[in-house]
Amino acid sequence: MRLTIIGAGAIGSSIASFLVNHPQVTQVQVCDARARNLQLLHDRLQTSKLRSFQIDARDYGVLEPILQGSQVVISAAPPQLNPSLAQLCLRLGVHFCDMGGNDQIVRQELALHDQAVKRAVWIVPSCGLAPGLVNILCLHGLEQFDEVEAAYLRVGDVPLNPQPFNFRISWSAEKVIEDYTNPVQLIRDGQLHVEAPLTGLERIRFEEPFGEMEAFYTAGGLSTLAEQLAGKVRVLDYKSIRWPCHASQMRFVLELGFGEPRNIDVRTHLTYRDVLVRRMRQRLGGHYEDAVLLRVAIHGKRQGKPHTLLYEMVDRYDQTQQVSAMKRCTSLPTALVALMIASGEVRGGGALPPEQVVPRQRFYQLLIEQGLPLTHRWFEGYVDVTHPEPTQAASVTNKTAATRTKTPSASSQ
């Protein structure tokens, strides 16, 4: 099978590295406007499966013949390009997936659903870590219960050596500011609810050397999941995990107005947000060693008794391969979604988020087979997501419990 990746940056190159080693993949095409990125990728992978094209992703006349013949196109380009790229792939009859962007961008892609169904083409946004992996875990967990009360999603990429603001930029300074300034959608009492970002602060404990971290509301992590589950669960929320004090530091900066898209003065086109983005890139960007922390707690009833299902993961920077945890935890779920579509394991078509497309049990198994240190534990009673007590665990296993027949969302296929 042939897959095409648009973008050879940190995530795109990581996806390519995984795909060229997959036995069913015969060719991986990578498109990027920067020749240096493509050359670095060739130097590192050194495989005949890889073909590269120096091209601007907005030049559809040149891009179109490259995409034709691909089973799936994966966008690792700037999120604002994804709706147009999805439309191009739909016209060509080629499946498309990406790692999402803000909710408005994702909605533009999901609006293509009826056309995609007719063409039997999949358009699947938000396939990365959060949204993406965490959304699939959430629905995978919900279907293990007879009745579901609540789901609490906690995810974060943190530097192993905290820097100023106890934070480093793993992907995009613009995306960080969006997540810290846009309204946060969640579910309270079964209804959609909106909270301010950087609020809802809680302390959450992980194994050393992390210890007590903090978690708080940020936008973008759920994507459309809250809308899917409104009326089906009583509580659903998502919080980002960071080193302590990061939220208060960022609130101070943003309350000074440095997140505003407003011109500094009449003599310049620069906005306060432009300046903040530039300084964050300069001071918080670059290579660093990191860890991805994840915990998903689901409360509900099985056979009439309250239980908690807890998913956990602590994935660290790979010293041998010099690959960041964030790269791996974002690129691997995206690549697996693309492979399941390309192989024909997922049939049909439409424009839907990945949690409504891939077989969730199978996806969970593949993540573990590929080395992500995901575990899950069952607890009797309801356990707090912030400080679960191991002594309460009824069982600990990496073999997923048998799927129940009832599910609060789309079929797990």
C-alpha cells in the first residue's frame, strides 16, 4: 500500500519512520516545502520505500498527481490547510486523516460527511494524542460498563527538566495559546457546559520523578467528544497536565493582554499574540527530553455495582532513538488509524472523528503491541482520578476486559 504524508516536520517525519517499517507498506511519499527537512528524513531512514517531493501544500496543481494512487493521505501540515486538503482528497477518492486543529477547523472537515459517505472516502480529523488516542480510550472504556456516570480525561506532555514557566513547546506555540484562551467545552449534569481555560486547577499525582503535578481546563482536547456524549454521561471533562505553577504563570502573562490578536500600535501590523508566539518559540522551543503523562478514569456500574476503570500511561523520551514521547504518542495513533483505513480493515466512508471510525478494541491492542506503555486497572467503587489507590484495584491487566453489549456511542465495529 502507498501512503502520502504532507509535512516533514517533527510529527510528519515520525509518522514516516513508523510507516516505512510496516511490512504491508510498499511506499511512503512525503511532501514538504523545505528541502532540508526532506534530506534529513532520507539521511535518517535510508530506505527505498521513501519518496519525497519538495512542494508547497497549497499548490494543488502539483500536489494532485502525487496524491493520486495513495490509499491514505496524512496531513502533518499547519491545521488551517486541512479543510482544503480534505476536500482535494475527497475529489480524488483518497482517504484523508490529520491531527486536528481548533474546533472550527475540525467542524469544516466534519461538514463533508454526506459527500464522503457517497464517495466511500474516509475523512478523519483529530487522530493524534489529545484529541485522538484519549478519545478512543474514553469510548473504549465506556463500552465496558452497563451504566456510565462520568469520564475524566487527563493528559500532558511535560519536560523532564522544567524550564521557565515549567513548560516547553512540543508542537506549536499558536496551538498552546489557542488552548489557553479559547472556551472549554465539557459535560456537567448530562448537559454541555462551558468553562474558562486555565481554571479548574487540581493536584494529580504520578510516579517519581514527577510526584504531584497540576491539571487544569484547556480547550481542544476533547474536540467533538462532549457533543457526542451529552445526555449519555453525567460528567465529562478534559484537563492538561503540567508541572506545578504553570497555570498561574500563564494566566499572569495572558491577563496582561499578550494573548490578544490586537495590533500593538498603528505603526506596526504585529499583534500582542504575534510577539508572545515569537518569544515562546525562542525561549521554550527546540529539542528537549520529555514525558507524556496520561490518566483516564471512568465511573459507572457493572452488574449493578459501582466500579472505576483507570487507564494510565507514562511514556518517556527515548534516549536510544532520541525520539520525544510527544512525537511517539502523537504519530503512532495517527499512523495506526491510517493503516487500518488503508488496509480495508475499516470499510465504508464518511467524515468522523477516529473514536467513531476505528475498531476500538483492536486499536487498543495495536497500541500496546507497538510498545506504548498503556495499562488499565479495575477498581471496586469510585476512585478519584487525581490520587487512585492501588490497594483498591480489583484487577490489573493489559488484556482488555470483554466488551459489553451496551455502548453510549457509535458501535465499536
